[in-house]
Amino acid sequence: MESFLKLIVDLLGKFTIYHNLYIMSDTAWENLVKKQLKTDDIFSVLTKENLEGISVQPFYDTVPRPLANLPKIEESTHLVARYHESLEEDVFAFLLDHNVENLEQKTIFVNNEDLAGHISPREEDRYFSLIDVFDEKTASVNDQLVKELLAKQFRRNICIDVALHQNAGASIVQQLGIALAKTKELTEIYGPEILGRLIFRLAAGPNYFFEIAKIRALKMVFNQLSKEYEKDEIPYIFAETSLRNKSVSDHENNLIRSTLELASAMIGGADAVFTNNYLIDSTTENSEEISFKQQIVLAYESIINVFEDAANGSYYVEDITRQLAEKAWALFVGMEEKGGYLELLQNGELRKAIYHHAVEEQQWVEEGKIKLIGVNLYPKLDVKKKAEEMYSEKEIKAVRWAEMFE
């Protein structure tokens, strides 16, 4: 009886705390933040610039329009490893660059165009295509490849790849707008049924909460676009770690960075995640294994791969998700008014937009506004290339920030 009464007292105490927090006014919250930071000037401390044009408040005590729960396709996020025979027994999902016989009861993400044309999955197999059917250089869709992939028994046949654009320096808003514009191009050519056969390939960058919001925002805007075609589709999202913030010499730092990126992808609600090797200039069997085990630790020790929408209800994440979705949709509408994705590729306007954002972002790295430990901070290395020399208006290509100093 005594222990039962103690439990009741503890519960009432906790309820009182939560109740008091719930009814706190804006002023009370602000005073609490000032006390914790030991300064009255909390806005200069907590207000941070960003290149996305997103308004971030110093603190949040509500969200204007709470978002509905944003579902994902897979019940648990697939942990994807690059294929190696030593992993066959323990790994359920593989990224495949070459043909491997007798891979049964595995989920396979095909990452090679020739392999995609060679294999013939059965209906019970779980094969996904990561082959981008857009040719960025010729500004065209590979119609023959699309038809070949659609004829195969893939769970998701056609890949919308925006990982390239992230690694090339596109903003989050640009990545989302491009994803929608590429989706619209395919839908207009092959019909609305293709919406349920798409897989989106994203790269998760270093801006942790913004990357969580990016994945959530993609779910919102893709669903909105599908409703324009009288569908109600959820995007299948394959998220990999970015190369953009990795450096040749800081292997351990690369591991830490990619772990955070994986966490943001899982919390954001990706259906599958993949870790690019933390060794930039070379790979070994051991480094591939360690890269994959980052996912294992997150999934089995933090258990963040099983939640449908773990960030739902976070005032901060909800707010930036809504802002990113609105800006991405506005960009997409603007792109459509100018002729769509292929037209903007053809006339060079899209490449120029990515170029200008990438150069501005690189200048932030040079100035130290974006910090890269071991590169521009602790220690600060000498600049060896100008930002403008690293990028081209004529080509969308992956560039790492650290290349400026290497």
C-alpha cells in the first residue's frame, strides 16, 4: 500500500510539472530560456542564418498548423549494405553494382544500368531500381530504359535521383523542387500510374534538423502532386549519406558526420538508408563493414528505424517542414511555368541556379559560417581553390567542400 501511494504521489508530481509547462505564457518561456542561457540577449545567441531562406525562431512553444502524421512505405527502415559475400548471412538488404546469383529472400537495390537490363526478378522478389532515367547532359528522358524497367518485376521501377543535386550544391528547396519537376515530367509522358512505381534517391546532408524536415516535406509535396492526378500516393524514399561534407584526411570525422546523417534520414522517415564509405579516396572491406555497422548501431541500439514519423509533434521540425514544403512547391510551380525540368536543363537556367547556390554555400565554408572540423576549424587549413573554380554553370557534378583546402 505504501509503495502504491508513493507511485501516486510521483505521478501527481510529474503531472503538475507537465501541467505548469503546458500553461506557461510566451513571456514565461522566454524568461526560462534567458535563465538557462544566462543572458537577456537570447535572439542574437539562438537566431542563426541559413541559406534556405527559412525563418527559424529562437524558441518554440507552439506550431501554427500541426501536421498530420506522415507515413512511410516500409514498416521498418531497410538497412542497406553494398554487396559483399561475407555479409550474405547477416544482411537483409543489399546495394548491387554487379550480378550475383542466388540472392534469395533479400531486398535488392540495383545500382547499375547494365545489371538492371540483365536481371529478371520474379514477382515474389524484392528488387528496386536506383537507375536514373534522366540524362542531365542531353536534357532528356531515356524512353527505352523507362519502358524496359517498367516491364520488369521491380517493387519500384523508376528512380528520381536528387542525391546528385545535393552533392552538387543544390539547396534543400531546389532538391525538393527538382524532385517534383522530374516526377511531373514522367507523369505527363507515362501517365499517373507511374507515381506508384517511383523511388526517390536522396542524399542526407549535415544540417540535421533541416534534413529531417526535407524528407518529411518531400512526403507532403509528393502527396499533394499525386492528388492533382486523383491519386493518394506516398513516396518511397532511399536516403544515402552525403559526400559533400566529407574530407580525404579526416576519416573519423567522416564517420561521425555520416552517423548524424543516417539518424536524420531514419527520423525523417526514409524507407531505406545506405552509408557511403567514409574513406573518400579508397575503400577496403573493413571500411565497408564499418560503414554498414553505423546503421546497425542506430537501428538496434537507438531503435529509430521503426517509427513511422518520429519527428511529428516537434514544434521546430513541424515549422521548418511546412516552410520547406511551401517554398519547394512554389519553386516547382515556377519551374513548370517556365517549361518544366527538361526545358530548364536545356536552356541552362537550372544549372546556373544550382551553381550560384553552391558557390554561395562554398563561400560560407571559406568564411567559417559553415564549420568543417579538421578543414576550416581545428585546424584551419589554407585555401587552395576559389569557390568559383570548383563549380561549373555547364555541369551538375558532385563537389566536396573540403576540396577547397585539399
